[in-house]
Amino acid sequence: MTADRIPDGAVLLLGGRSEVARRLAPGRDVILAARRPEYLDEQIALLREAGATGVFPIAFDADRTDEHAAFLAEVADRFGRIGVAVVAFGILGDQTRAEEDPQHAVQIAQTDYVAQVSILLGLAKLLRAQDPRDGERGAIIAFSSVAGVRVRKANFVYGSTKAGLDGFVQGFTDALHGSGVRVLLARPGFIVGAMTRDLMASGVQQAPFSRTAPQVAEATVHALRRRRRAVWIPGVLRPLYAGLRFVPQALWRRMPR
């Protein structure tokens, strides 16, 4: 088994759109799981162009956690072996609205934490049931954020979900050690892309060390190939946030977004 390897099997993309899937697509089937799979024509074309052997859209509502087990059973029955599962769904939400409307805050927490916990545990069960190939049963990519390393007042609802998810995935990874299922935790900084487009349009400045979605995908897939457990994107954020942990609270609360 070489050091630079991605587990055999199809790519399961939970969220429907991701640059990561394009980089994993060559020579593999890709399953696009999204709430509205009928609107994925552009993504399907891009994946076929990238070299996917087949692209299969399938309905998936992340917030319907009671349906996750049945959904994953259907995936296993229809598509067979999953090599890599990419958990790429989530919402940024509106911090100002969340402070005035607790139900909006709950929706952010539901999608960005509760639903993630549910599907990650389900994926672990699915992959552990697969026969090992070269000692591996499959891999899971989960996306945290530096927003969860030390939560700021400007986005504390979203940041708190990432803090919880980050801690969950760390323990989740340790629990799967030796099972043949590996987990990669990606911690990107500010991503210039669809999720932050409205944020920047509202006047929020692009953060230092920002990266585009393709740059995040490139770093994530490289880390997966190298069997890393976690990747900071860009890498400079790791020592930076190690220092920011020690910033006094009186100064931290003045930090901009």
C-alpha cells in the first residue's frame, strides 16, 4: 500500500456541490446527494468533464435526521462500495437575525451540528460494514472552520456549531482508529465562494488568508492522499490561532468578523 492513496470506491458527496468531488472524480462514480437533485445539471456536467465514470444525483435532506439511516441503506444498496464520503452541506445563517429569532439560531445549529453528527455516525457504520481493501474500508471528509477554534461575537451562532463539530470529529476520529475507516477534518479560514457571497455584498471585508473554494479543495484532497487527520487551510492559520487562544477576552470581543 503506497503512502499516497485514496480508498477504492465511489465518491458520496453530501451537499450536491463541492470542488473536492471534482478532484476525486477521475475514474470513479460520484453520487450527488442534495435536497434538490434536479438542479444539479451544471455540477453533473463538470464532474463528467473531470473524468467521473458515472454521476448519480439522489435526494437527501440533511435536516431530516430521522431519514438518514434509510438514505444510507439506499446508497449502499444502489451504489455498492463507497470510497470517500464528503460531508459538504451547511449554512452560514444570519447572526443578526439569529439574535432576534431563536428559531433561526436553532436552524443553524440543526444543519451545521445536529445533522452533521447524525450523518457522520451513519457513515461510520456504513463504511465499517465494507470489506477492507489494502487495509482500508473507506474515508470521511468533514469540514469544520477556524470560526470554531475561538468563537467571535460577530458570528457566535455559526462559530459555536463549528466548535462543537470540531470537538465531535476529533473524538469520532479516535473512536474509529484501527477500524479501517479514516477521517479527515478540514479547518479552512474564510472561503471566497457561494456561502460568503452575500456576506461580502453586505459590506463584510474579506478576511486575511482567505482562500477560494478550488484552493480549499486542492489542500483537502492533498491531505486525504497523505492520510492526514486534520488540515488547516491555509497552514499559516494553525500557529496563528494557537496564539489567538491567549488573546485576553477584553481584546477578543473587539475583534472584527
